[in-house]
Amino acid sequence: MDLLFGTAGIPLSSTGHDSISGIKRLHELGLGCMELEFVRGVKMGEVTASAVGRIAKKLDVGLSVHAPYYINLNARGETLIKSKERIMNSARIGYICGARNVIIHAGFFQEEPHETVYRKIKGELVDIIGTLRNEGVDIMLRIETMGRKSQFGSIDDVLDITEIEGVLPCIDFSHLHAISGKNNSLEEFSAIFSRVEEKLGRKGLDDMHMHVSGIEYSEKGELNHLIFAESDFKYRELSRALFDFNVGGMLICESPNLESDALLFKKEYDSLK
């Protein structure tokens, strides 16, 4: 795959506030992908999803979906049931849209041992994928690297969990920077790509899904997303690493100015060609 640049949700400059308008505006801007944000709930119906898929295919705009924020696969009872349903509903509607990936915040440690939490989340993901495949929903689940130590989602977590067929990582570089203050240089970005290749092979680099933005953080991790200009995040060094490793897939900008930083990043990357 080529490396596509896009936004987390509808571009701010879109004249309409619906997904179809957003896809059209992305195309006008010369961006290549969009993440449909179901973060507050899956509110898109099947008819709309079909229409979204048609326009995205016509304009050659790649799509992913982000499942609701409140998901905890390390929960019990009703919280777990609802968490799994949110993931599956995101996958079902995303599949109708033609999205290739569902991005997931997998869960919280809740002071439990890491291995216990890993096994629990793994088991729930296996069950979710089995249900989706039985329904004919062929979409990839992407576990996102997270920006707080209380959350499941270290680089080790998201690479190790790919032992499940149908699961791949979503690398959020800003989260990885926020959680330690590190992972913000050409050498460190390159090391991340090397780890992806070591675990998943060349195909892992050819089809990555990534998030990036400026980021504000404390000793506890992520606080807020920022625009690049107001952050210490070194997007130019990340661009260089992306180019050096010939990474393909989707790079989704989550900066508050969305398309402005997405275009800035794309311009920087294109200048290396």
C-alpha cells in the first residue's frame, strides 16, 4: 500500500458535518483517508454506511473506524457485555462502509497483574473475532498504543496480541511519546518500525495504521492533543523514519486543527521523495 494521510473525523473546513461531506472535502484537499469517529457511540445506520462506502470508493478515500472510547475488555458483567457489543457494532457498520480497520482502546489494568489482564483481553478478542467472522464481517481489529500507564496498550502489548489472527496494532506515536517523554527522535521512531518488522514481517510495515498529533503530557502520561506548532512532538523526524522504512497504510492526524497538520505532515513527507 501507499502511505495515505488523513484526519480523525470530518475535516474542520468541510461545509457539511456528515461523513459524506467530510470524505468529499478530504478528496478536495488531496488527502487520502479518514477515520470515522464512533467514539461517542455507533450512531450510523446501515443505509448511511452503504452511502459512505460508495462515495469513499468513488473518490478513492480509505476508511477506518474508531470504536467508542468506553471499552474495557478486562471488565466483568454488564460492562464487559457492552464493551464487546460496542466493538462488534463498530465492526459491522465499518465493514458496510468499506473500512479495513476498527481501532480499539482495549482496556484497563485495574491493579491486576499484567499477564492476567493480557489473557483476559486476549480471550475476549478471540470471542469477538469468532462472532464477527461467523457473521461474515471480515474486518481487522487494531489495538491502539495508549498514553497512560493504567491502560493496556504498550508497544509490547499491541505487538504481542497480534498472536490472534485478525488483530493488528494501531501505533499512536504521540501516545508512545506522552507515556515516557521518549520516542521522539529519528532513532526511536526507527526502532519502533524495526520492532514492527521483526514481529510482523515486511507486510506489517506495508499495511500500518497510525495516529499522530501534537501532545501535552505529564509524568502520568497523556493530557491533551495539541497542534504540532504548540508541541514538542518531532513530526519531521517521524516523517523521515516513515520514508526510510517505506511504510504503507494510513496515517491519521488527531491534532485539534485536523487537516492543517495532516497537510503539513504530508507536505513534509512528500518533500523527501
